[in-house]
Amino acid sequence: MMLTQFVRALFSSGPILIEFDRRTIHVRDIASRKSESYPACVDIGGSEGNRKIIADGESRGNATATDRVWPFDHPRMVLHDFVVAEKLVQESIRRMHTNRFIRPSPIVILHSLVDWDGGLTEIEKRALLELAYSAGAREAYVWQGRRLTDSAIQSGRYKE
């Protein structure tokens, strides 16, 4: 483990569960029991070649936005837009750790609430893991199945 990851891990409180469907994201910090739900979308603005995210799902109705992107809303796949989904996961981690001087590097558990025929493919699982790691996770897991309870997460059931 790199020194920066080790230091960031010292300031992380515990696992963060991120559950999402096509239009909503639910985030829960297991240690602090803090949770939030909000639209899984971002507003994008700027001209072609200079586009940037200008608001997340809670800052809806931005007058300068040229497009609204729902990164988990695709009829056949778990991800529609990797970069936008990464920013949403980063923001979700930040929201759970608002009073931190050093940006934490938590354990992140991603759980798609959409019932995919046949489950997620290995490619989709890998994309979700990469999504969590690129958003700053120290460890990342993809959970499929029933919703996890706090006690199941604390016991490490998500590692199965």
C-alpha cells in the first residue's frame, strides 16, 4: 500500500455502501450511519471540446447546463457514462466525509438495485470496481443480491 493511501485510510471511518438504480443513488456510511439519496444525474455545460460537469443531481435546473446525463441509465448495461459515474461516486464519498481535512480512502461497496437478467457480466463488475478505485476507494467490492444490512457489512459478508 502506498504511503498516501495508508495515511488516507487512517482518516476513513468505515465501509461506504453505494446502491444505485437507473435514476437514484443511495449512499450510506456504515460506521457513522449517515445516509443520503439523490438523483443519479449531473448537468454538463460548456462548448464542444470544453465540456465540464457543472452540477450534480441535487443542484438541478442549472441555467447554464446544456445537457443532463444519467450515468447508470442504459437499457442493456450497468453503466452508460463511466466518467460521469466516477464523478458521482467521488461526490458520494465526499458527502459522507464532509468534516475531513484529508480526503479519505474508504472501502466502497457498489450494489446495483436493477435486476439484470443473468446478473452482471465480468466486464460490468470490472467496470464498477474500476469506477470505485478511480473515485478514491482503498478497497472496492461489487455486491449482487439482496440489500445488505449494516450488520452484514460489518461482518464482511460483502467480501463473499
